[in-house]
Amino acid sequence: MAPSAVTPPPVVEKKMNARPQLARSSTANMGTKRKIICFSDFDGTIFMQDTGHQLFDNFGCGPDRRAVLAKQMEEGERTFREVSDELYASLNVPFEDGFEVMKSGLDIDVDFKTFHEFCVNNDIPFNVISAGLKPMLRKVLDHFIGEDMSKHIQIVANDVKITENEDGHSWEAVWKHDTHLGHDKALSMQEARALAELEADNGTIPMIVFIGDGVSDLPAAREADVLFARRGLKLEEYCIENSIKYIPFDTFADIQKEIMTLAKIDDEKTKGRGLPAAFNPRANMWRRASSKNAVPIFSALSPRKEEKAFMWPEAFTEATKPVTIAEAAEAA
């Protein structure tokens, strides 16, 4: 006999990113020609906390065992996928009860809703690239920003199979890729970029933006033209230590402001030089920055070391000097 649904325990967690709301930014259409496409991490980037942690700590193995597993992964004893499989196997809760804890346990970036409205109004596709579970991420977005806005966001993540049995509800991650990481974010970004360039309707090569917070975002970030790293967390530290160009942000309002500036500079440079519409002044900027000569670590990383770096947000929330908009434009 399956146990009845349990009431999610209360979640007491320090609220982050709770600065007072400033004057609302304009979300009007910019009128620029080149396509801009945004890709973003989810846990620690759009939301301050980790959805997986909410599940494991409240309905699974608990924070102590999770810390042990994180250490095993950090030291290379086990892969991210192996650790994650154990974490998900520890869950015994219906999906809806697992989601309920998210309502009180998660904080969304205070400016994300306005930024996403800006993206919709400017025909800027916004995509989530995550190592989490797609059904849970969708449910969280539906709740926090509403289904009408959530439907504009494509989620590229893993799936989940939840089986009800005599012992309760067992969870099993359905991995997107057959790799030690489960989801090859770089491959997902490459596929999305290729499709975007193929579908470009005005002859321009899209400007690819990536937004993240941790070193696990590096495989996807190195596929982008412009990288935003949440200030004070592991991705920024890694970028500083390895002289990788990036733009720091505190909230998505900062990202909106920088994208508007970049788009304007990009538009004016193209017009001013009398260049054809297909000219992409920022193409391969990130690839130049992360080339073998510029950042040897990318080519030197073995799969084992990458796996050690691929940790849950507070573990890698570990990363040159931030690049200004003027410098970014000059690099083009």
C-alpha cells in the first residue's frame, strides 16, 4: 500500500538577492537588426537556491549525506552522474509534494521577470540549459513567473521517471546524454547555435549570450559570444583566475542594461562601417578568449577533472578581470 502524500516540511533558508526593487526597467523593443539569443543556467542563476538540494535535503538522503557525496565527486572518486543517481534514488515523495517545497524554499532573481519580458518584447529567445530535471524546472517557472510567460522559455535539461510502488515513489533521472555528466551542456549549446544560424531570417549570425554562476557552466559558456557571471560566485572567480573575459552581474537588470548597450554598439558599428548584414563583428570572441593559447586549461582538462569541477552550486559557487562594455565592443 503506497503511503499517503506527506506535507512538505518547512524550509528555513537564508534569503539572498533581496535588495529593494528599483524603478522598473523599460522592456520596449530596441529595434536592432541582429538576432540575440540568451542561454542561462537555472540553479544559482535564475533562482538563488538549488532545486535538487530542496528535494534531497527535505525528502531524500539529507544534507549530511549530500555533503559526503559532493566530497567524493570533488576528489574524483565518483562522477557527477553516479552521485546524482544515488541522490535521486534516495527520494521517496510524489512529484507534487516535491514541488510544494520549492514555493517557500526558492527565491527568484528580483529582476528576472522584467528581464524575461524584455526578451519576449524584443524577440530574444531565452533558453535554460540545466543539469536539473526538466519537469521540475518547468513547474517552478510556471509558479514563479506564470504559465503565459513560462511557455516562452525553452528548457534543455534531463527528464525524470517517477514510479509509484508499494514502498512509495521512486525517482530515476533520465539523462539527456550518455556521458559521465548526464547532460553535455556544450553539445546542447552547439546544437542550439547551429539551429539558430540556420534559421536566421535576416542574414545575420546571432549573438549568443550565456548567463551562469558556477564552473559547471563553463562547457556551455565557452560556446557563447558574451558571458555574464554572477558576481562573487565560482564562475566569476574562475574567470578572474584564468583571464577569461566576462561581464559581472548582480541581478538580471544588470544583464538587460548591458545587452541593450551591446546591441546598440553592435548595430552602430555595422552601420558605420557600411558592412553587409551578414557581418558578425563579435563572432568567435569567446572562442578567441578560450583558445588553447589564451586558456590552456580548456584543452588540458581530462574528463575526470571536468567531472570533479561539475558540482552542485554551493560547492562551485569557487573563477580575470571583468570586461567593460567598451572593451567588449573593442574586442569585436
